[in-house]
Amino acid sequence: MSIWNSLNLFVTLCFLILSIFLFSIYLGCSHSVGGRIYGLVRISVKEHTVIESKPDHFLDDLRLNNPWPELRGFAEAIDLNVQDPVAHKHIPYVVILVKMVDEWKSGHGGTLPSTGEEKREFKELLKSRMTAMDEENYKEAINASFKVFAPQGTSKFVLAES
């Protein structure tokens, strides 16, 4: 065994001992060895787990396919066929979705869109109700139409035992 191999073994053992000590006080360490042709870097850091507490995607449970009575009453009080373009642009997208879901259900035996083709038809139904291309509320309704297709209700794990 050459002197360089012995020295490398000694330095490696010292690094391991140092890293074990630094682990106990939550510090990291690094050791680098370089030559003319190759280099080696050893990094010793204790694992730090980061948990994202705010998910990027949050599915609002608006109960669009089975709205609560107040939402149903609010939606029924608004006319989607209003002739005033300003009033038509200010209809909330949730109301548009609730009314379009009811219209869809009446024409499809009370079922929601489930297949890709039906979902595309539902979006086309929403687009057909636009009176102008700059209606942001209808664009929002089209973009949020996936909330209609998502399974709704309370999970069996959340329900209280009787």
C-alpha cells in the first residue's frame, strides 16, 4: 500500500468522524480532493425534509352538480339570456356552471358529463352561450368546468360515526 493510499484512507476516516460529530449538531461538512486529471468532492449533510403545507392545486368544493339551497336560489334568480352585454359579462361563473349543469342534466337523463366526448360537448355548450369573445366570466366557467366533473360529497373517512 502506497503512502498516498494510506493518507487517503486516513483523511477519509477523519472526514467520517468529523461528519458524525457535525451530524449531531446539525451542521454539514465537505471534503474535496483534487488532482491534475480528476477531483473528488464529498458532501455530508443531514437530510432536511421540506413539506409543502399549501398545495399548488386546490379543488374548491362548490357542489356545482348538487348546489345547496341558497346557491340554487341565487342561480335561479339570475337570467343568462339577459340582452344587456354589460350585465351578461357580470354573471358569476359559478352561476353559469350551475345553470349549465341543470341544462345538461335535463338533456342527458340526469347524468353529468363523464366521458371525454361529453366533457368536450359541455364546454362547447358553455362556449355557445357567449355573446362576445371578451366575456371573462364564460372563459372562467370553461376553465373551471372540471370542477363539475369531479366527484363531490363528503368522504366516508370524514363522516362522523353514528
